Amino acid sequence: MSVFGGYANEYDAQRPGYPGALWDAVVGRLCGTAGVPTAPRPSAVDIATGTGRGALELMRRGLDVTALDADAGMLAQVVKSADGYRNTANHGSLGTRQARAEKTGLPDNCTDLVTALQAFHWFDTESALAEFHRILKKGDDVSARGLFVVAWNDRDLSVPWMCAYESLIEARNPKYSRSLKLAEVVVDGGRVLTQGGLFELVCEPLVLANPVVCSLEDVLALGRTFSYIRNALSDVEQAGLETDVSALVRDTFGDNTTFEFPWVTKAWVLRTI
């Protein structure tokens, strides 16, 4: 079981999804600017799918998707949520597979797209990239080569209260650092993804605003899904952090019952070489 599988329902309820502009960009590159899959449908493998936010959006948009995760609890949540995404006439199929990113067990050259959303930092980098390259389609025709998309939702540190929120976490967990969690740091501006010679960037990194309207209780519940809070702090430490976060939110938003949590989506789109 992963660190998240025991609370997959909380994770699914509180973690943000990804903006439509991300899926427009990805599906557009697979299917042309119209973004409408035709037979045969493009296939996708969503690696470390979690509760399936990526897999289900791709299925909704007409791709045949395999949602892959090492945790059975997460995959069960994907299946539970799937019916809510089968609301278009052109939706694709969904399958699940319990496996690790570094050893998917899938055939060579079997998929048009691999996605890794909010997960790449958990992988063994060299092994995972080699595995993704193995299962993605290759060929002399650039247009036929498979795409690899890696993305994260980061908190927008240009917003003052987000910086204050980060400071509260850092004060409670000295092993946590906001600078180490930023997407561009994890992939060294994209160089980690290309330095092995398996992939090349097809466009500039995407940076997309992805705010979520929430309440104070939502913010507290969100914090309980972060491994560096839930799995790293004692109950007493977590309670103290929630008291501090509550004070920060009230000082920032006063009597407002809802407000925006400022997420920003950062994505790198690559293709096989």
C-alpha cells in the first residue's frame, strides 16, 4: 500500500484536478486541433494514477485508458468514480492495473500517451523513464511517436498567504522545504526528463492557473492528505498546525466563508526519441 491508499476517499475529495487547458493541449497533440479521437482511439497509460483524476479526464475525452497504480485502494477509488466521467457520447474505455511505475508489465510500444501527474517525484527516475520509453510508441515518423506528460499542481507562491502557509508547515516539519517540492526543481527545469536521451520536449513548459474555491475546513482537510503532514507529524503536531492555519485563514479572509486556494499547474510535454 502507498502512503495514500488508506485515505483514498479523502485524497479524491480534497486534491485539485487539472485545468481543461492541459487536456486540450495534450489531446490536441494526439488528435489534431479538433481534439476529437477517431478510430482507432488513441491509448493512454496514467502512471501512479492515484484516484484517477488524469485517467478519467482522458477517458472522458475519448481515449482508451489504463489507470495504473501500485495501490489497490487508489484503483478502487478510480473504478468508483468512473461512472461520473462517462457522460459524453465519445468517451473511451477504462481499465485498471496494479503495478509500479518502474515495472508496468505492459507490452513494448503499446501506448500513444503516458501521463504522470503529481507522482513523478515518487519514482526511481532512471528506471521509470526507461519503462515509459519502452511502452510508448516509437517510429521514424515524428507524428507517430508517443507522448509523455509529467505535471504537478503547486501552490502559487506569488500569493502572500500561500507563502505564510508554507512557513507554517516548515515550522512544524523541519524536513519539509517548499523549494524542494516545486515542480521545476524536481525536474531541474525539464533537464531530468531529457538528459537520458529517451525524450525530447515538444513545447515550452505549460504554466496554468488552477484556483479552487474552498472553505477553511477544506484547507484543513487538504492538509491531512499531504504525506509531509499526515505521515510525518504526531497528532498533537497536526492539531497545532491546524490551529495555526485556521488563524492564518481568518486573518487573511476575515468572515468570508469561501475563498480561492491558488493552485498553479505546471506540465512538461515530451515525445519519444
